[in-house]
Amino acid sequence: MTKDTFYVTTPIYYPNDKLHIGHTYTTTAADTIAKFKELQGYETELVTGSDEHGQKLQKAAEEHDMEPLEYINGIVKTFKDLWSTLEVDYTGFIRTTSQEHKEDVQQIFKKVYDKGDIYKDKYEGYYCTPCEAYWKERELDEEGNCPDCNRPVEWMEEESYFFKMSKYEDQLLEFLDENPDFIQPAKRRNEMINFIKDGLEDLCVSRTSFDWGIPVPIDEDHVIYVWFDALISYLTGIGFGSDEKKYNNYWPADIHIVGKDILRFHTIIWPAILMAADIELPDQVFGHGFLTVEGGKMSKSKGNVVDPIKLVEDFGVDAVRYYLMREVAFGTDGSYSTEAFIRRLNSDLANDLGNLLNRTVAMVEQYFDGVIPEPGPETDYDLDLKETANEELTAMAEDMENLQFSTALEHLWTFIRRTNKYIDQTTPWILAKDEDRKDELGTVLYNLLEALRIIAIALKPFLPEAPAKIWQQIGIKSDLDQQSWSEVEEWGLLEAGVEVNSGDPIFPRVDIEEYFAKQDEMKEDKEEETAEMTEEDKITFDDFSKLDLRVAEVLEAEKIEDSNKLLKLQVALGEEERQLVAGIAKHYKADELVGKKVLIVANLEPATIFGTESNGMVLAASNDEGELTLTTVDQDIESGSKIE
């Protein structure tokens, strides 16, 4: 029986900092292939999440004087905000601190232990806390540092439980020989095979030097090593211990998409654990390359991290997702630059696609009063356009099966460019001058609109916004979300006699020089704002005394209709109740505010904001990255209390 489900995962990201464009690259790829398979008629699952245990996180929380989960919660929120901004439609977000996941991990650990494949011994060796990875001396780099991140390692000696990974060396090699497509791209397969042939050592799977982790079910003095813990999230995500029907429908996973730096964990450690637990292995692990910027691999310490949120704010979500999937062949390393980003936006999206839509709709309005004409007799140009559509979209689908997003888009753009050339070949502006050629003109414009119909559907997995805009402008009444890949493969489904709707350009061109000039100006303004205050900037105590700062308890909260950032709050100041408007909807959900005690300016002049009256101002703190948190009190105190 043909499998009609599709299950893809991203890595379970480590919440020790905000995610950058490299993480966005991975998740965008997973979301794109999931949406493509859904377009083909599959029932899809996309699981992502956060890997929330380990020594590194415990230390980070201590440095912030916070409990680990309290520290992690704030960062996980930024993960979900980013995926929402990029319109990633994940079906499962697994937090490894969840009770469901804890039970799954302990169940599998116990099963492997009962099989005799986990034993207690003493670990002696090097450990990289940032990577949560164990290393032998021979594996360190030339300077004695971690070979993955090049940071210092520490010598460690502690009692640990070990997984008999060496026992599965031959079984792993046999599996890789029988399943040559398991590791992709193919060039990474030999690296992993050679690693196994060099000899696998048993894997340390527990720690005692810290306690932030899932307790070992047979010995609660130990916590389970984060990589044994985190990998099992792929099972938790589709109901391993909670929903047998769902689990049986979706496991084994079709693809784990990971960065090449964690390929060893996913193609050696993970399969060995699954073999020991008598669980079927996933179909494929795809280790993509890195996106680099000046200074090499992105890292906060190098100061070369690209913020995807700012890119979306500056250029839109479609442009960001298109660039990530188009610029670099998936599986190879690539280099990011904002200049290349803008050039790609202008060339492909604004010129090729945007202009095709604008020209076509304008001609239908000019020559047919905005009504889609019936197609008439065909010429060789018409037949060639159809043939190009068939060839390029067939090739596009084949490339998508192999996660070759860049070449898949190149095939689609070959068709888009061919459609633009079709306009130049058929010269509709000349046909319009001859009434006897009205039918021929109708065929040309119908074909242009039909090409746009097909393009809109084919773009759905890649661009979350533009396809709907195209759909609306070319006048189609049916639901775009109900279209499938079969509607891409058939020419002539566009209904004639329907009115088109011209609109603004879907991809305005960006002037590169103006953009960078504006960025420089904003940077200068920011530097001026953060410069040391002059005496004139300071206020007197009398000025401060004029502010009536109060503690207010949030009684009700709701989003203001048609606003993306405003919430309407009903608050209590002792016996008094007030209505406030706060621009915090991108940072807080309405239901999580109820019951909070926040600080407000109570004597601010009333104002009407977005048609809603506001009697006061909620105070909040924000940083340069746009993160925002409400100001509150560190102990419970009555609402209405004055801040002095």
C-alpha cells in the first residue's frame, strides 16, 4: 500500500539564545517540503521544538539568576514568534521538558537497559559544554579544542551509564549499505561510514555533575544525556507514547532535516538507539550546508548573526523565504549578503514575477474591459508555452522530491521567464489594433492568466503571501487553499468571463543604495540616542514627581480588531477600573496577561488609539533586538499602590 502520509522534522533547537538566519534556513526548508507534499495530497506532519535540558542551559539560567525553566520559557517564546512571523505551519512543537516527552525518554531508556545495552561505568574524557558533546583526545582539533565549535573543552571524570553503541557497528554498516539514500547529500554518506569503520565507542548517556535533565528511570542520581533525550522528541512529536494510531501512521519519519554539524548524532547515534529499542529507522537524514557571512559561520560571539525578524520587517516574509530556498543549492554551503538578497528580490520577484502579473492584468483591463477572455485559435507560440509549462513543472516536482529547492525554483522561473518572452513574441499591443485578430488576442491574454494561475499554485509551498495576491488579481473565485498539484499539471482550468482585479505591485523594487543609506542613518540615530545624556537631558525631582505611577492588575485583555500590535486592557487600580490600550500584542497573548500586576502611568492625558479610548500607559522595557517585557513588581502588592 502506498504511504499517503509525510513526516518531516527540524532539529530540536537549543534555547540558549535567539535563533538566527541559519536556523531559519533549516526550518524554512522543512516547512517548504511539508507544504509541497500537502499540495500533492499527503497528510503531513512537521515537528520542531526546543531542546531544554543540559549543563549549558543550567549554567545560563544561573548567570541570569533565574530557574532553568523560567529562563527557557522566555527564549522558547522567541522561537515560536519567529516561526509565526515566517508563517511556518508546524504541527507539533516539542519541548523536552514536557511530561509526555519525559515519559517517552524514560520508557526507551528502560527498554534499552532491560535489553542489556546500557551499563554503569566511569567516564573519563573531554567534554564540550556548548555542544553538549563528548570527545576523545585524538578527536580534538590542533589546539586541543572541540572539533565542532573550536571552543575549549574540559576534562571530566564521573560515574555514568553507557550505551553499547559499539555493539551496533556492523548492523549500522549493513543498514547503510542496504539503504544508500539514508544519508543525504550522498557526499556526506562516506564521511559517516568511515567514522563507523574507525570503530565506535560506547556512548555516555547519563550525567551526575548537574541535575537539569530527565532522571534515569533506574537511578535518579543520574540525569539522561541531552542527545539521548533530544533525539527521542522525533517520536514524541507523532504520538509514540500517547497516540498509537497517529504514531503508526507517520513513523518512520520520511526526512530529518539537520545542519551538517549534527549529522553524526542523527546518522550514527540515533539509528543505534532505535536499533537497540527495536524501533524502525527513519527513511532519510538530510544534512544541509551552512549559510555563512563575513567572518565565517554565524555566531553571536563574532557579531555576524543575521536577524531574520529584521529581514522580514525590511523586505517581507515572501522575499526572505524565497531567498533562502533559491540562493544556495540545498546541501552545499552558501554565503549570505544583504546586497545579494536585494538583487535576487528585484530580479526574480519584482521584475520577472511582479511585472508579469502587472502587465497581464493591465492588458486585460485595457483590451477586454477587465474580463477574462475565452481562448481562441492557437499558434505555435501558444503550444510552446504549454509545452514549457509541462516540462518545467514536471522537473520542478522531481527536484522537490530530492529537496533540491533551488533548482526546483529555477525550473519554475524558467517557465515565468518563458511567459514574459511569450508577451514579446505575441505582441498583444499590436494584436489589439486589429479587430480581426481579437480572438488571437483573447488567446494570448487567457494563456498569460492561465500561466499565472499555475504559477500561483506552484509557489504556495515557498511563498505564504504572494500566491493569494496573484489569485485575487487574476480574479479566480475558488479557494486557493483547496488547489492541489494536479491543478498545476492541467492546462486550461481558468474560467473565462470573470473580472480581474488590478492591485498594487506585489513586489516593489528596492533601491540598494537608498536601503543602505537608510540603514546607516538609522545606526547613527541610534548611536546618538544612546550617547551619554547631557545636563539638559536630565529632569528635576519635581518633574518626576508629576508622574503618577501605579500598580495595576489586568482584569481582561483582548486584541483590537484589524490591529496586529494593539491590545485593549481592563485594569484595576484598587477600587477603580480603567481601560488602556497597549502595543504589546506581538509579545504577549491576551489570555496570558489576565491576573498580571503591571506598572502604569495613571495621570496620562486620555487618548483615542485605533478608535479605542485609553486612560493611562502600561510601562515596558525593550532592547535593541525588539524584545519587550512588561514592568512589574517582584512581590505581590495591592493594585493601585503608588510607585515612589
